[in-house]
Amino acid sequence: MVALETVRASNAKLKNLPPGLVAVFVGATSGIGESTVKQFCRHTIKPRLYFIGRSQDAGDRIISELKTIQPAAETTFIRKDLTLLKNVDEVCNEIKAKEKKLNLLFMSQGTMSLKGRDETSEGLDKKLTTNYYSRMRFTQQLLPLLNSASPHVSRVVSVLAPGEEAALDFDNLDLKRDFSLQKAAAHAITMTDFTFEEMATKNPSVSFVHTYPGMVKTGFAKEQGFAIRTASLLAYRVLSRWAVGIEESGERHLFAATSAAFPPKDGEKGGVEVDEGKVKNGSAGETGSGAYLIGSDGEVRANEKVLKELRNKDAGAKIWAHTMKMFENLRGA
């Protein structure tokens, strides 16, 4: 486990990096995203921050709080429904029109629903779109800016659930058939692993981190319906002894987003430098591979047995081809 003292010491050194780091936080109007954007604002110098969410009231509140944390920070809130890839492209176009580089893309958007397959006007399930397709579309569209940030920190973080990988139906990756909540979660998690590996190979100056936050006291369920609020309360009562406070989760995610323990494939030490031997193993077991699966403790977390079986089936190439085909069919590129 990466000690909290180590995390805090690393985060404190962010002030040694150049001023004006640019970061985009998707789904940052509550929970882990909100906590992490506040930590980023607290520890960097004159950052340029974009954060995206559904609630204008929450966006206005967070802008006010960020200005209190650091008056020199430049903050922009973009209100969008991210269950549509069309809206993702609109956000990316707005950011690309204003910025020439991007140091961090941090994604924690989510939707909590017990419904079955719930299709959008684009023909995709809302949960799969929020947890996978929208995140990969953000990444694909903003990669030119991320590549331009090297040799300084250039990183993508997706908060979901490495370690919970499962077998995939390669002929039904978008789950048009035989949909279930369990399959939707497994497909989003496992496809994230392999798409990040493909992106790390194709973009060796950018690093990609898939994180599992563990049980976090976010208060997210308060905004949900009765059934979800009740289930979340019961789960919290059972698992509260292992729960992480929202502030600590933000600190740990800032570490995942900025520490050179997770370098890009080309070996550039973007971010806060670490001692020799402290670079983490990547998702395929290679040290410093550029794609990382980490748990709430900052250490590697993956279902290695499942991942090995899927690699033997050429999962990376198949998932990449599927994802790019979906983007081409829906968005034309």
C-alpha cells in the first residue's frame, strides 16, 4: 500500500512543476471528481481547470470554492449530458478551441440505475456510454492536446473498477443482446483496460491509469431514487470499516494523476518524480508500460487470470476495432 504520507508528500511537490497546468475533470460536480479537482487546485500553481457535469448549481458552487482555494486558478464549468457522444464532441471542441496542450484528463462520470438496457438516441446503452464509450471518446478527441503536453505530465485517468474484469462476448461488445447490469459493468471495466493498453502503445508520451476507488463516502446516493439510496446505505453500514473519506480519496487520485510512478511508455518522467525502483508495473506486467490498473491503495489491482485469457484471444485489437467502428458509425470519425 502506498502510505498516505507518501501520497501527501508527492502532492505537495506539485508546486515545483511549471505554473499553468491544464486539466479537464469529467463528472466533477460531486464525489471523487469534485474532491480531486479541489486537490489539484490546492497543490498546483495558476492551473487552468475545466470541469463538466449535469448540475449548473453544483458547477457554480464548485467554481466559488475553487476560487477560495486559489484565486489565481482559471476555472470553467461546462454543463452537459454525457450519455450522448455528440455532447462529448461538443465539449472537446470547446476545449480544443481554447487550449494547445492538456496535462490531465480525469474522468469519473457515472450514472446509478437499476434499469435494464436504456438506449440513447444514438442507440447505445446509457450506462455503457457513461462508463466506457464517452470516456474513450473524450480520450480520443483530446489526445492531440495530451501529446502536446510532453515532457511535462500528460495523463488520462478513468475511475471505474480494475480487478473486476470478466469474460467478454466479442460478437456483442455493446450488449445489444443479452443485456444485464453485471455484463454492462464487466464490459466497461474490461474494455477500458485493453483500450488504454492500445492507446498507450499508439501514444507513448501519454500515460493511462484505470483506478478502483474502493468504498468511498461520496454522498452520491443521496441524489438517487429510494431503492438505490436504501441499497447504498445498507452496503455502507456493512463495509464502513473499510471506507475511505472523500478527502483522502481525492488526495490518492491526485497522486495517481500526477506521480511519475505511472510514466508513459516512452519513459519520460512527467509529473512528480519518484525514487528509482518506485515505478509501477503496467497492466500487462511490464514496468512503466504506460497503461496501469491500480486499486484504492495505489498498488496494482487486476484480475490477471481473466486478462491473460483475453490476451490470448487478441482482445486488445478486437476491442479497439469495435470502439473505433462505433465512433465512426455514430460520429463519422
